[in-house]
Amino acid sequence: MDVSTDNRPIVVRGSMDKVLEHELSRLIGYPEGSRALERKRQRGIIPAGVYAVIDGRIIYSIRRYDEWVESLWPCPQALNSLAPASESASCGTESADAKPSRTRKPRKASKRPLVYALQ
């Protein structure tokens, strides 16, 4: 893995999966010197299985980070083109465990009172 302090991109060779925190931060698009990933880890937003502390250094697994991010999607099966379509119901289809919609139904107009003409 080539890592430098200038603006050259990080190159991951082969099946390299483990990277330091600042390298992952650059890989996922945070600006140079950003501590956003560190703060997310400290606040417990990023689960402990995604990273490990080895010799005082924070090392992330790219594969586990990607799996964690995919788990945050509202319907990962529908977005994942590698998953078989028959594995689960896709978004927007009704299942046996469907919950009632939270959208309000329009109010029915009140009936007009009948008007009788007396003759």
C-alpha cells in the first residue's frame, strides 16, 4: 500500500483489507486532516467490530466497514444487485407482517343536509 502525506491517492493492492484510520478517512472521501471518522468511532457510531486497536493504532477493516455501511440502508436487498430476488420481499411490496401506513387518509366530505321544499 502506498501512503504519502501529499495529495497522491491511496492505492490498495491485491486483497489488502486493513488500513489505518486516516487512510480510511481519505478513502471514503473526508478531507485531509478531518477527524470525523475518529469522532464517530469515539461516540460509538461505528461499531467496535469494524476497527481494532493494535499497538495503540486504530486499524479498520475495509470489508467490515462496507458491510456496516450497507446495513444502514433502509432496504439493502433491493439495492444489492448480487442478492437473489427470491431471498426476501423487496421494498414496496406487501408482506404478511406489513404495518399500516402512517400517511393520513383524506377526510371524507360531510354530507350536505337534505333541504325540503314545502309546498
